[in-house]
Amino acid sequence: MGNLKWGTPDSLRALLCELVSWQSRTFTEGEREFAHNIKAKFMELDYFKVNPSYTALHDAGSGRNVVTALYKNPEVTETIVLISHFDTVNTEEYGDVGPLAFQPEELTQMLKERSDELPEDARIDLESGDYLFGRGTMDMKMGLALQMALIEKASIEEWPINLLLVTVPDEEVNSDGMRAAVPELVHLREKHQLSYKLFLNCEPSFSQEPGDPNYYIYSGTIGKIMPAVLFYGKETHVGEPMSGMTANFMASFLTQHMEWNPLFRESDLGESTPLPVTLHQKDLKMEYSTQTPYRAAALYNVFLMNRNAAEVMNTFTDVAKEAAKACNAVYSEICKRENVEPVGNVNVLRYEELLQHAEKKLGSDAITSIKTKVLANTNWDDREKSIRIVDSLMIQCQELGPAMVLLYAPPYYPAVNTSNDPFVIEAIDLMKKVGSEQFNLEVNQIHYFNGICDLSYLSYEDTDEGWTTFERNTPVWGDTYSIPFAEMQQLQAPVLNVGPFGKDAHKLTERLHIESAFVQLPVMLESLVRSMMVSGTIKRQIG
């Protein structure tokens, strides 16, 4: 039996600081390099020196890679899949201490010299000595470090269970990494004859509200979808405003109908989704002129628990029709007051309806040409490309205007919940028992992780109608964005999120609770894994 490299609080802390020092902001060179660094780190372990093919890189696009590391016991097929992400958000908010954002020990010491500049709660935590500050300490390189330590210990002690670590890039923006990982999970299961029994993520425990000190584990994750709309009006000169209709006038009605609309709120297991809000709204004029803005776009954030894309689109369509009705009524009264003829009533149609009309009018070759031109613009992300494809089609189909064209913009995170799974119920009871008896820690269960995470792409149970509605109304579908729905359906096992306590993810004051991370969580996670092992056999059939 070898010695553990990451088996003590101090060595685990050193591992975390090393992982954080490998800057891996989404879409940067550091993110591309990180996967290679992690694979090299695994190759330092005796197990992977003997079994080098058991750790591998898998293409995730744009030069980035998913990393997998498999500890396989030849006597068993039962497998826990350990999920994590290694990208972080940017660091502009660190200002002049930016160079230390990825040096947790140095940053924490530096902040003590200017603690009076911090918010009071962060200053108190800093002065307590209980927290380690830095980008990625909480979200979520500590989770990855804990999983690496589990793999190491399992391999040295030859635990009678399989552990498959999957760590991915780009969780923070589009989840490109996890969407690329799903087909690999299906492939690895077949290649190694694995039986997936649990998908275990180690995202941190997030506060439910500012100042919330409670520790949470999660038996599911909230979903997120982004209904969007192109408003297409009628252009005119500002000197003749009643000869046209601005897109902004139309947008004002739908945005009022969408913001905080309770029709989109879901409740389940005593929890509720936040209300919808506008994430982005703008007109599409590229420069200033005295032509009125007759094309605009908006993106709306909608959270999910049980609804699928088809159900949300149906509600979105109903709300848009109500908004258009209100818009037309007000517009009609204005036209009467000004004694002018209306330029038309605002219509509501879905992208799939616009596409069908455009194909009949223009032909499929013209549609392909329009899409190709938009997709070639490297300055636009998937959301902008989605809007611009619809805009380009409407310019060619102005007879449909004025109109609100409804669509979906990436990303889409389906909701997942396995709170009622017998193993999850037992696992949560175990975590509560270990927390209470060994650390005097109260462990609280939340049914839907509120931070949005990669567990969304596992244990997918939707019908074909749900995902085909998304496919048909997402303009970039199959070109720059796709979701492996069919493979997701093949990965059926309960999900659970058990991670370290921290505060202020994505802020200058992002920080990790030291005892939670380096003392409590190693014991809790090992207890969870060991609960599935007894004398070389699995304690129970799960899932």
C-alpha cells in the first residue's frame, strides 16, 4: 500500500491551491491547459502509472477537453460517477489585487491589510481565520480536489467499488464540457462494463439568502431555459413617427408581461423557482441614425422544476399573444387620436413557423446561405447568432410583420430531481448523521440546487415532444449548439450534490470554509462512498 499524497488537510489544501493557481477562466488559454495539467497530476499516482489508459482527455471543442479518471475494481461493476467543472468566471472585480486572485494563501494575507475595504460579513470571516479567499476556491476547484483525493484513496486501499471522475470545462457559460461528456459517459460504461449507481457532484453549498450560515446538500438541480423574441416593426423617419412602429414600443408590452410573471413559477417539494426576469434587451440598430429602431430583441430567464421546453413555449406563446393584444389595443387608440391608418396589427409566431414560411418563399438553399453568413461571425455568441438568424429571415419575410417572433436561445439546463430515490433518502440520512455525530454540523437538504449545475444533463426523463420543441425553435440548433438528449436518457441513476461550504461565488470575496473543505467533507464523502461497499460487494441494489 502506498502513501497518500492528498490524505491530510494540509496536503489537500496544497492541492487546492495548486489547482487554483492554474488559471482557467472560461474561454481562456488557461482553461485549455488545465485538462492537460489534471491528467498529468493523475499520472503521478501509482494506480495510473500501471493503468495509464484509465485517465484520458475527450474533445469538448475550441481546444478544450473533458478529463476522465477511472478507478476500476475488477470484482465489481457498480460505479459512482464524480462530476465537477474546472472553469471559473473572470476576475475583473479584483481590481489591483487581480494578480493574486489565483493565489489563495497570498490573497487571503493581502486582504487582511485592507480588510476595511471589504463588506462587513467578508471582513468578519477574513479576520476569523476560518476562510480561504480566491477565485475558484469555492466554485468549484475544492470539489475537484476532494474527488481526486477519493480516487487516490480508493486506488491505494482497493475499495470494492468503481469511481469514475469526470471534470469538465465551460460549466459557467454554455456547459459545453458536460454536453460533450455525456456521450463519453455512455461509451465508457459500455467499454468497461460499468453500472452507474450514483452521479455525485461536489458543487459548493450555496446560501439561500444573503447571510445564510446553513450547510446544504442537494438531491436535484433547478433547470433554466431562455425564451427569446425578435420584435420586428416598421421603419420610418423620426419626423414621421406614425408612418412606422418601433420595435421598442412592442417590446415594452411583452417585457412587462414577462417580468415577474407568476405563470412561469413552479413549486415542488416545498420549494419554488424564482420569477422570470429579462436578462438582455436591446434594439438591433448597428449605428445612430434618424431612422427609428424597428428591430429589437429580448432574452428572458425562466427557471424550471417539472416543466419541459414544450410546456414553457406554450406558456410563452400565450403570454406573448396577450402582450400583442394589449399592444394592438393601445396602438389602435393612438392611431385614432392621431387620425392615421395603422401600419398593421402585431402578430405572434414561433421561429419554426417563420422558418417554414421562409423555406416556401425563399427555398432551402437561401435559408442555408442566410444561416451560414450569420454563423460565420466570430464576434457573436450563440445567443446573438440566434437572434441574428431570425432577424435575417424576417428582413426577407417582412410581410409577416409587425411581429413578435418567439424562439429559444442557448443554454438550456433541464431540471433533475431524485429526492424520492431510496438510495438518495438513505444517503442524505447518512450525511446528516455523520455531520451531526462527528462535527456537530447540521446538514440540511434542498431538493433543487439553486446555482445551476451540470447534473442537468443526467437522468433525463422528458418525452420527445419536450426536446423537439426546443430543437425546432432554437435557430443555432445542430450548428453551434446541441444537447445530447438521447444519450442523457441512457444515463439513469440518482443524482446528489455534496460539496464544501463557502460564500460569495463570482465575487471578489469568494471564499471557502477551511474546516468544511479540508476536515468535514473528506470524511462525509468517504462515508457516502463506503456506504455502497461491504466486504467486496455492494450493500444494496440502487436505482
